[in-house]
Amino acid sequence: MTATSFLPLGDYLTNPADPALTDTPYGRISASDLAAWLAQWPGLHAQTLETLPRRIHPAARIHPTAIIGDDVIIGANVRVWEFTTVRGHTLLAPGVSVGFNCEVTNTYLGAGTVLGHRIGLNRTLVGDHAHLSADVTAAAIHLSADMTRPDRDTFLRLPDGIYPCRTPRFGALIGDRVQTGSRITLGPGTAIGRHCHIHSHTAIGPTTVVPDHRTIAPSDRPTHHARCT
């Protein structure tokens, strides 16, 4: 199978409408290539921090038991609920809600996106107005002999060829308005198109790309790989 070298994030995500982000790298995220963004993300996030007048918007509401990392950017009207940790180069766009006992690391959450309870996301990008129910996990590295030193690069199987993500650490790319049930496992290395619906108890394995407007359900096989319609 041939290789393809460009995957525009604009096929999945919308540029944030927040005026504070317009002149930052996040304001141009839709024009970026996925692999290039993943490689440059920490630096791009640092550039954004330098330009913002404040890291956490005063209209955000963060529960006293939540833990917020020093580099996290939080927009207006964001809610972060009890016993949740948000850290790394993470941005929560305006109107995001992060539920009880979640762990969100090195992640972008688009405007109005809702995370239910016990969500685990790492090195993941989520579009606007997505809704992930309880117990959704995006695994960011492949199983290996030493999980502290991942050495298997992630890649995606696009219709026109293999797309190398050029990093062993990538969870998922989840498009605008994706809706999920509970107990979903993604990745490492998964791309879910806009307006997809994922039924509960579904595992979407590494390298999988799901087109827009699909419904994904667990198969009848014991392995519980996903099937989509």
C-alpha cells in the first residue's frame, strides 16, 4: 500500500471561534497536518501561552478537588468537576465540560465538548460539540515489552494509503459532534470523522479511520472489534 504524507486536521476539527485564540497556533489548527501538529504541539502550546493575557478564564468553574496543570489553558464557561486531573499541553475551549474523575493529558477539546465521567484522554484532539459518555479511553501507545519506552510509531490506514503519524504517542483524532455511548476504547492511532455515533462497549483498534456520519457498533464476535454502517 502506498504512503500518504498529509492529513489536514480541518477534515475533522473547526478552528476555535474564541477571539483570544485567533492569532495563536490554535487559531489555525484546521490548516495543520496531523503529524506536524503532533510533533510541534508542545512548542505551539507554549507560543499560545505567551500571547494570552490569562491562562484560565475567570468565568471558568473548577471544582476545588480538581487538579489543573501549570500549562493548561481554560476558556470561558468551562466546567471541570470533582477529582479530575487536567495537565500537560492541554486546551479546553469555551463551554467545555469535563466530568467526575477524568484524566485529560496533552489534549485539545473543542468548544462545547462534553466529557462524561471517568474519561481518559492522552495526546488526543477532539472537535467542537462532541459528547463522550462515561468510561471512554483513548490509548496513546502500543503494547510493548517496556511501556515506559514506547518504540512503535502510530499510523493510520487512509483510503489512499498508509499515513505515518511519526510518533509512538498518539491517542485519537475525534471530529466535531461525535457522540459516544459508554465504555469505549480507541487507539492508539484512531481517527473518527465528524458526526459519527459510537455505541457502548465498542473497541476501535489501532490504525482505524472512520469516515464522517457513520454509526459504529461492537460486532457480534467475541473480540468486540468495531463494525460501522
